[in-house]
Amino acid sequence: MASAAQDMSVSALAGIRVIDMAAVVMGPYACQILGDLGADVVKVEPPPGDMTRRSQPQGRGGMGALALNVNRNKRSVALDLKSNQGHRAMLELLRGADVLITNNRPGALRRLGLDYEAVAKVNSRLVYCSAQGFRSDSPRADRAAYDEIVQSASGLTDLMRRATGQPTYVPTILADKVCALTIVYSVLAAVIHQRATGRGQHIEVPMADTMLAFNLVEHLAGQTFEPPAGPVGFPRSLSPGHAAMPTADGWACIIPYTPRNIRDFFTAIGRRDVAEDPRFADAESMAAHHGELYDLIAEVAPGRTTAEWESLCAEHSIPFSPVLNLDEAPVDDYTTGGGLLHVAEHPTEGAYRVIGNPLRFSDTPTTVRTHPPRLGQHSAEVLAELGYATAEVAAMAEQGVIVVDETTGR
């Protein structure tokens, strides 16, 4: 791991303290990104820990792979927020914080006495970001919402039906991760405002709304206009055959994207009939014939190897990529060449692959300073920073108000 003192001095968010009171992926992933950018992130978990700690598979010390992938550059405090002592400690922690990120539902936050109105009385300059499934002023405000729920509520599942014939879910937690990125940029904007004015504010990131806006960028289509100029749906994405093509020895994404790409591609393979086909002469004509274009590419794709197609497309600046097999991703030259994946040794979990931050800053590089923490690894440390005496911390641990990680003794 990098030197914390050395890297914090050049980190973009050095001096910003973020309280991560979030669970599963969306909030913790957002907070990890802020930690990569240099923020001091304190992860507040209930005594049993975030559920991702128990996800499978696990390291030799019992930490789940998912927890390892969204919790680096954080300190862990395990705190019973339902207890009077735990609630008081949380308010003390928030008193000196810059940002709070939570994905607890609005009703749960009110019952804990940790809704925005209550917390703002303790720290009026706090940037308080709450992210939940649905808008807090909607009838669905307190409904449980995991990624599949949000995919369905935002129309993404219907997009899959239109494209494949089946209303399936995208096989990645897309809503969680898109909303995590939304949390990051909204928090950064609010911190800039906080620095300029000294005032905090409440940011709400409703997942369903965020994904609706995300999906409708291209798929609102003809319904963008009033009166409507056509149906919803982006034809290129929803056309039959919009998929990777089988080559002579594998699979590839071959996408001649413009009329010039199409002319160059089919001319290069000796199909001037297609190169000069009026269906693909301009953008307007192409819009009505994406399906036929994909069929024509599928006819010729098996005639060459993936490497041969890559060479031809590179020569003519035609968009192309071989299909990366996820089994090969950890050792793929591109994946490893830029340092995106590297192997590190976790103190309790053993050797593991660290998914690095993909951003590249010339002056304030992202850093991986610390491993994902054990549950309660920093409970005593953080409480000491708040002024708690050693005996008081020990008593809180004895009463189950906090968890102090026994593996590290901290």
C-alpha cells in the first residue's frame, strides 16, 4: 500500500472527512471513490457489520470479495446507533465531519434521529447525501429497493425485453454503480459550495429517478418532442442483431458506426455492393436499416479470425474490440498493463487483487493507501480522536455499543 502521509499531501480531497453510513454497494462504492481521491472516510457499521462482509466467496479471514472491492481507503467504526451512547457518539462524529453519505430509508433515519433536520442542528455546514430507491416525497419513499427493483422501475428491464424478447436484468448491478457515481459528483459540487459559503445542504439521490434520467437520454427518442415525433427507443441499440459477432475463432464487436465506416469496411472486404448501398449512404438512411447492417456484418464475420478483423478495422479506423472473456480479465494485458489490477497482501484475508481507480490525475493522483478494514478495526482510534477516554471505550465495547476488532487489537 502507498504511504498515507506522502500521498495525502497531494490528494485532491485531503482534509475532507466523509462519514460512510451506507450498506451493500451503492453508498460504499461512492465513499471508496472519495477515499481514493484523498478524503478521510470513516465507515460506520452496525455491530453485525455491513452485509457484504458475509458475501461469497471469502478470504481466509472471512471477509467477502464484494466487501474487499468497495471498502478500501476507509476506517471502520462498528457502532450501535439504536443505543443512547452509540447515537451520541455518532452525533459527535458528525459534528466534525464535512460529508455524510447514507442509503438508509427516510423512515429509518427519522427513527434513529439521524434525518437531515436533526443532524443539521449539530452541524449546519454538513453536506448530507441520502440515496434511496425512490423520492422521499413519493408514496414509494420507504420501499426496499435493490438493483433489480430499480432496473425494473426505471424501464431498464423493459429495454432488455425490447432488445432480447425477455424482460431480464442487466447482469451487473448497474443501478447501484451509476447512482454511486451520481453521489460522487453531487457531493463534490456541494463541497465546493460548502467551501465558498460555509453552508451545508441536503442532497437526495433517488435511484429510480437517477436511472430514469440515465435511460431516457437516448431512449426518450421521438417522445422528446411535443407533439411526439415518434416512439420511444433508440433504434441502433434496439435493432435485432445488435450484438457481438462470431468470428472464425471467437467473438468480436465490429461496429462500422458512420456511413464512411461502412463504405471503408465493405470496400476492404470486397463487398462494393454493400459499400455503395443507398440504405447506408447517410445517417438518415442508416437510422431505418440498422438491423440489415448487423445482418450483413454477421454474414461475413465468421470468415476471418478475431485478430484479422482487428487488423483490418485498425487500418481503416473502424470501431472494433475483441470480446474480453471475464475469466481472462485478471491477466489480460490491457487490464494489467495500466495497473488497474494488482495483487496485494491483506493482513487477515491473504493475497487479493486490488481493483485500482481508473482515473489519472497529473497533479493529484488517486491512491490506494489502506486495505479494506476489518469490522470495528478503527472503533477505538476514532473515538479517541473524539475525546473518549480509554476506559470509556472499553466500557462501550463491553456493553456491545461498539465492536473493537480483536484481530488487530484496534
